[in-house]
Amino acid sequence: MYSYYKYIDTDGEITLYEFDQEYYCLRSIFVNSSECINTNLSIEQTNFFLPEDNFSESLDMLTPIKKEEFLNFWDQSISKYLKRWNELKNKFKIGEMIETEIVCFYPQGVTFNIMKNFLVSLTTKIVNLF
């Protein structure tokens, strides 16, 4: 069972989190007045990455939200990339060997780059492909 939280800073910027049972972040979304991005997109102009630490000690700073709120923002964050994402899904088949670049090692898994725009996270619990 996953849990969902958000943090709103003093400038009104919002960060939404999807946590596993141990409060490690599986997906995250950043929202401000000009953009809505997520941790599965490789955007060169941003330094937005998946948080590495366990959030169990920080939950009092976050507001619990429903999964639907998280997914609404997730859909918004992927909307302009959906056509390319669908092309990617059709290009590669499950179980196919591909050559790729590892972007980051996290406690919750490995993130690698596919077709220069999409980051895929392999964890011990899930494969997170949107």
C-alpha cells in the first residue's frame, strides 16, 4: 500500500510524493506557476530528482493527500510527453535487452535513461513506467 503526501513552500510551489510502506519516495512531482514536472522525465534545465532519504521522520512537514490528487498532477506532468512515451512503449518489448545509461542509484532502486527524455526506475518492489 502506497501513501501520498504534498509539501507547499512559502512561494506556493508544490511537491507531491508517492511513498512505499517504508516511506521511500517512488515518484515525485514538482508544480509551480510555469511548469509541472515529474521524476520520470529527464529535463536538462532542472535538477529535480527522486528524493533518496526515508521520509518517516519528516511526515509532520507534509500534508496527506488522496491517490487521485497525486494521479491528477501526474497526468498533467506527462501530458506533453504522452505521444513520445507511447512511441517508446511500442518500440521496446517486455524482456527485450536494451543498451541504456544509468542516471542514478537510489536506495529504492536504479534509474536509467531511455531515448533521452524518459527515466525508468527499477526498484526491488516495482518497475515504474508511468
